[in-house]
Amino acid sequence: MTTAMTQTRNSFITRYFPLTVMILTPLFFSSNLIFGRAAISQVAPFTLAFLRWSAAAMVLAPFVWMARDRVRVYLANEPVHWLTMGFLGMWVCGAGVYYALQFTTATNGTLIYTTSPLMVIVLERLFFGRATRWRELLGIIVGFLGVAIIVLKGDLIGLASFSANDGDLMFIAAAFSWALYSVLLKGRRTDGLPVSALFGTITVAGALLLAPFAFWEWQSGAHMPVTISAWGSIAGIVLFSSLLAFSGFQYGVARLGASTASVFMYLLPVYGVGLAVLVLGEPFHTYHAVGIATVLGGLVLATAPGGRR
């Protein structure tokens, strides 16, 4: 009986635990905009991002230390790459996102941010000569049509008289920045570095780049975290949106493969919009539903492996 129970437990862990992790991982990623939206009225954006990535860097410091010889080579040989990754991933997609949340909703931000995989395809074609299939091109067009529906609030006819929402435009820039970050993350510069050590190193770069702006906010009298709710939101961002989200995705890639793990990221808009409506009380309009369907349709069309439904 003991042997049978052990085999059953091992079978569950091998087969179902990675799937459970990957079902929860997009939820952790989506929580960033929810915590950020809740905190931004109490904490200035650069300060919020600086605290987030400084705390993450401290937690990841042991992994950086264990790979210190390879990290030292990376820092010495690729300083521009290291700082660029910190700027794109932590400065723009950190403080920039929190700043944008002052002007738009978490619902809009989530849906616009979801188009970054489509931007990755475009960037890889433009700069690395990646062959693009007709299905990917069609998916890109459909996905960006979904963004237009969200940004224009379903009024595509009114494009000529459209007055842009600054927050939505910032999220478009952040989605592009994350796509560029994703493209630059791969390649010879980072070969040989363990994932956790590389991520920890980049978080240090982000914290260093954010520090002067956080100091300026403090000097200018901007909002600082002084309430329990503000510190609670920061703790949620560090634990769920940073450490659990990234480690969960890395675990899923290791256990299931990159293609299968990436499919679970299609849950991002579902989780993100659901949390924004249920937790933050943001309104959900018909054009949001149409935008979700259109963006997800474009993503599946462009990124699903050939021959897979």
C-alpha cells in the first residue's frame, strides 16, 4: 500500500504539478497591474519600481553569488547589454507601467500588454531575418486590431477624431519595450548564465537605474509608502508579481518546454481583466470583450505551433 501510494503521489507530481504551476503563473503575472493600480495613489511610480526590484535583487542575490564567476565575465564584457536590459525590463516596464496606471485602467493595460508576443515576431523579422509565415502575419494584424478596438473604445470609425489616452499609449510603449527585452535576452551574450543568476543581475541593473529617480521623488515630496496598505501592495508585487511569476514560468519551461509553457500565457488577459473587475471594481464594456477575443485570436493564430489546434 505504501509503495502504491508513493507511486501515485510521484505520478501526480510528474504529470499534474507542472500544469498546476503554469495555470497559476499567469495569475501571478497579472497581479502586478492590480497591486500597482492599488498602490499608485500612495506610492510614487519610480519609488514603487525601485522598492520592487531592490527587494527582488536581494532575494536573488544567493543565485548571483553561486554563479559569480560567470556573472563577473558578463558584467565586464557586456555592460551596455546589462544596463539596457535593466532599462527595458525594470525601468520602462516597471516605473513606466506604474506611471501609466495613473491615466488608464488595469483592464486596458492588461489587454494592450498582451500584444508583446506579436511584437517579438515583428522585431525578430526586422533585426534577425526570422522567416515569417502568412499565419503569423495575419495573427499580428488581428492582434493589433484588437488593441485598436480597446484604445478606441470600439469606435474604429472615429479614428480620425481620436484623442489618445496617455496611459494607453504608455502601455503600447511598455509592450514594445518588453518585446525588445525578450528578444535581447536570448543570444551569445547570456549563454552559460543560469536563469536565476541572469535575472538577479538584471534586477540589480534596474534598481540602480531607478535609484536616482526614486531619490528625486523623495526629495520633491512625492508619495512615499507610509501606510499598511501601501506596504502590503509592495509585498504583493515582490512576492507574487516578481518572484513567483518569474520562477513559475522558468519551472514551466524546464518541465513542459517553452512552446507549451508559452501557451498558458494566453490566460493573462483573462486573469488580468477578471482581477481588475472583481478586485478594483473597474467597468467591463462590450469593446473589452471584443478586444479580448480579437487579441487572443491574433495571439493563437501567430504563435501556436503548426498543426496544433
